[in-house]
Amino acid sequence: MNAIGVFDSGVGGLTVLKALKARWPAENFVYLADTARLPYGSKSLGTIHNYCTQNINYLLTFGLKAVVVACNSASTAILEKPLACSVPILNVVAPGARKAVEISTRQRIGVLGTRATVYSKAYVHAILRLSPDAMVTQAPCPLWVPLVEEGWIDDPITNLIIYRYVGAILKHQIDTIILGCTHYPVLRNSIVKVVGSEVALVDSSLGLIEDLEKLKICNEEKSNIGKIKLLCTDFSPRMEETFRLLLAETEYDSLELIDLNAEHLG
Amino acid sequence: MNAIGVFDSGVGGLTVLKALKARWPAENFVYLADTARLPYGSKSLGTIHNYCTQNINYLLTFGLKAVVVACNSASTAILEKPLACSVPILNVVAPGARKAVEISTRQRIGVLGTRATVYSKAYVHAILRLSPDAMVTQAPCPLWVPLVEEGWIDDPITNLIIYRYVGAILKHQIDTIILGCTHYPVLRNSIVKVVGSEVALVDSSLGLIEDLEKLKICNEEKSNIGKIKLLCTDFSPRMEETFRLLLAETEYDSLELIDLNAEHLG
């Protein structure tokens, strides 16, 4: 098919897919949402790594030019234990860390993510490699993914929960915050209300696009002729609603339920 | 091993295990927490049914007298499409519905559960079979499982979320509410604050114990000599903390990480 493969535990990676499609409208994308096993962020890195291997093997059957791991927990698992693969695997952690170091004026950087991402310290290591004197403060925000999946966007209760998670790290005079989970850009407006507009928010798409540009493998035509094929491991009408909500005006060509166990585990 | 098998997507079913152990201290229990694939309640009934089949097949290798499905979403999936099994399979939906009908004075019954449980209408059908004139009002509460897993018990934010979910059904002059998810009894104190003490709260353990008593298969000795073996499909130190928190004074003998895919899917 000659496409870019993208995967996430669920709908969060659609924020990355949208950004990629906006940059390369003529490119083909195959997006796999592992909705039967979501969320990843509360699980161990070993289990997440097994899921990544299965997802990537499945995606490779579509004839890919590259795989984008559009999930921070999965990126973290793969950074800890790299996977051999016939095409480049791009993660969202390295470009997110690089962008934060570029943007931050005082190198006081906050990282918000799932438990798996925060406990792994993947962002801390990536930032300190680029900026050894940076001060990095992390906070896990386990309820944000369920809040996004529930659709409570820009909601007073969501704002309270954001305040509780973020309040603790704001004390450290942070000037830049990494949204270290692909679900979190959906909550951007609410997060700005809590942290104020003087704190820069970094999501991973921007740095990821630069990484992909360097590979020079994407179709650079400016007309919108590429296809988007969505795959999911579990399907319900509500999930399709959430897909449409998060993709908004970005249209997809097909949505198909697949069984990873049947074809790739046996 | 001659034991009772119990399973849930995660830690919620421990509320059922505790109640069973308190009733039958001399009995052996094997509890499987499918933590690698939790939660079940947001997934489709077909996917949940596949997970149940794998869990039960695994548990049967321990030499069981019965299997208790200590998860409402899983019970719902099995009620919709019964499983052939060499030992009795007990679910939590039928006894919960029966207890609610027994307790309710005006047969105005509320059901709180996950999306999978609520959309299946399993409780509605079970209640109307016993009490055709009952008025049943349901509300899905998708954020409660993540809140319990996060440990925000008796917390102002949790109370706000409980109020939002429950407020809508309270208008219907409900006198009895079924806590239709095995995680929910953990939130009982907060739920009472919102619904008031005049509304009866039914959790499934009570009716389930009656069902198991009828089978006359459990060890009725009153001394505490039975073993509790815990199995989980994903493990992290934090999960073990939550296991201990929810089991409280109920002690277990072992906690083991297992791989359902390796042994039962291939």
C-alpha cells in the first residue's frame, strides 16, 4: 500500500494522525487503535512491549515506509528495549523532549504523562541528554485518558482534576510543559486555564513531523488525495463516535475491526 | 486443588472474594485479575466474551468446583451467550437483580454500571423477569473504575462525579440502587453521601453467596485454613498496593504473574 503506519492504544494517537495528515495530505496512513487492550499507560512496560510487537507486525503487512508510535507509553517501552524492524520506527518521546528544550527559556520543564511514561523517566533522560542542567519535574495524570474517552472536555470537573495533578509541579517555576500522552492535546484549553498562557505547552506532533521530514519518505504533493485506513481491535458504535469527534474535519476512508490474536499470536 | 475460581478484569472482584472468604474461611480460592486487558466495561460484549473464555479455561486447570464471574461486564457477556463448562459458572447479575427485587419497597430500582453492563440491559431484563411492574432506571458511570484504581476514595472530586452520574436517576424516586460493578462497593460511603441513607444499596456479594450455598460445594468449616491464590496477567508494584488496599485484612498466600496468550491461545 506504500503508507505510513501509526498506532496507539486507542483514540489518543488520532491527534498525531491529524497533524501528519495536515502536513502530508497526499500521503496514505494506516492507523491501528488497540482498543481491545487499552489503556496502555497503567500497565507494565513488559506487557506494553509485547503489545507493540504485535501491533507493528500487523501493520507491516500493509507495506509501510515507516511506523509512528503515536503513544507515549508505547514509545517509552520501545525506547527501553528497541525493536528490530525492516522500516524506521519513530517515537513521540524523543521529538517531544527536543522541542521542549528548544522552546524552554529557563530549562525548567514539566512532564505530564501516564504512570508508565512517568515512572520510566524516559522524558527526563531524553531532556537531560540534550540539556544537562535542565530541571525536570514530572506528574502522572492517570484520570485524563478516561476523561477524554468519556468526552468531558472543557468541563468544570475536568478542570478540577487538571488543577489537582498540575498544581504540584507548578510550584517549581516551570516555563514549559510536555503533554506526554497523545490524549492530552484534547485537553489543551482546560490545561491553559490552569497553568496560564505564560507556560508553553509542547505536544509531540511538531517534533515528530520534523523527524519524518528528515527521512524524506512522505509524499510531498499538496493535494488531498491520500487515504486514511483505520483499524481497531475492538469496536462499538460509541468508539466510532469518539473517532469522529477527535478526527473532526479529517475524513477517513475505512474503519475495520481486526483480530490480532487470530493472525499474529498463534 | 479443589477450589472456587473467581475472576475479574482487575481488582474490583476482590470485593466479592473478600465476602466469599468471610463466609467460607476454610475454602480455597483462585482469583484471576486480567490486569493486562482491563478495563472490560468500555469494550464490546464480543471481546469481553473472548476474554472470559480464556480466563475460565485457564482457571479450570487448577481443579475447580465452580467459577464465580466477579465482574458485571463479564457476567453480562456470559448471560448473553452462555459458555459450556464442566463446573457451574455463577454470575453476579442474576443474584444482584434478585436481591434488589426482594429489598425494594416500591419496585423503583436504579442500576449503576459500566457502559457494557448498562447498554446490554442485563439487569433490566433480570429484574423485569422477577417483577414485571418494576420501574428500572439505569446510568452508566464510566469514570468510577478509574477513580477506584486511582485510589480517590471518599474524595471531594469523586463525590462530584458521583453526583453527576447519580443525580439524573434520583429524579425517578428510586428506593433501591444496584451497584452493578464490583468496583463500586469501594465507593459505598461516597455514594451514600449523594443518595442519602433512605435509598438501599445492593451489591452482588450477598445474593451470590446464597447461590453458592445452594450448590453445597463449599467447605463449611469455620476455621480459617483455606488458601487464596492470586493470579494476574500484568503486574506492577502499584497493582500489588491496590490488591492489598482492597483486600485489607484478608490475607492471600501467593500472587503470580501469568501469560494467558502463551498457554491458552496458541
